[in-house]
Amino acid sequence: KYFSDIEYIPLETNEKSLVVFTFDMSTDGKYLYFYCYSNTQQVLVFDMNGKYISQINKKGRGPGEYEGLSDFSLESDLNGQHVCLFESFANKILVYEDDGKCVRDLDMQDVLSENLDLNKSSFSGIYRGVYLNEGRYAVLCTGKREPDKKWSFSSSRLLVVDTLCNILKDENLENKFSLNYGLFIHSYKGNLRLSKGLPADTIVFYDNN
């Protein structure tokens, strides 16, 4: 009904390229990017024929490193192709080249602390993230978790920030979205698409403004 043809791309398998628990994937037409949400939390890069190219695996607590990731995106209009990773423990946006070199490390901890009721023990902070365009990142954030409520938070906000962590847009999402595993944000031609969580039967469209 939907497709006239299908092509299978066998991915090269070696000790560095094992794909485990693919949380998300994307492509720029040249490479395939697989975000593996496993213990390693890495991004594997393959060419369009399935040949393994490289990986981004920077677990740690130092500059340009991450402890725990919450989302993955591609940044393609600022000086070439880059991989954006949204760090949920230290609340950072990390941007890497395909070879794993970190080219941008945006610390959002102070920005979120000023705007959200954070509590480190309740996994508050960056919940989802996506690169939009022209140096803008959309970040879905949550405040501290309500007592005895697994997926109820004291606050939820959608922030649009630039490469200097300046807030360009701030929208309160209270009572609008169910914050659970079904909630995803995506960028299409620089515009934001935000699903409303399980059951994911509604998508909200935002324009560039």
C-alpha cells in the first residue's frame, strides 16, 4: 500500500559495530546514524552501503563527555554534519564530529536551575531534545518528580536555546503533555513536531516562531 520497492542494507558487524537496543536512527543521505541506548550509550556511524565508519562513545565526567543520554539528533547546517547528544545527568548538549571529536559542549545546568524546580535524585532536567536549525536546539525539560507518582513532574517546559544557551523561547507544557516513554520530539525542515506521549495518537506542530 505504501511502498513500491524495498532495499536491505546489511550492516558490517565487527567488535566495534555491534548494534544493541537502537533507540533512534537518522541519516543525512551519506551516512546512517544509530543511537544505541545500552550500557555504552553510543552512536554508530555507517555509510549507505552498511560499511562501519566510526562511533561516538564518550562516557565519562570530563569536558566533552557524558554520563547518561536522553536523546539524539543531527545538526547539519552549522559548519558541516554533526551529531547532537542530549545529556540528562549533567544537563548538557554535546555536539560531535563523525570521528567522535567534541566541537560544542553546552552546559545547561544553570539555565535549567533558574527556570525549573530541579531535583537530582528524581531525574529532572533534560528529558528530550532535538536540533532545529540555524543554531537552535529544542529541549523538553522536567522539574522534580512528584512524590509517589512515577511519571508526574512538578513542571514541564519546552525551551528553545541557541549555541550560547540563551533562551529564545520558553513554553509551559503543564497539563498539555503526558511525560512518558511515548513522548518524542522531532525536527522536520527546521520545524518542531512533538508527540503527546502514550498513547501517541497526537502530534503537535510548531513553526519556526
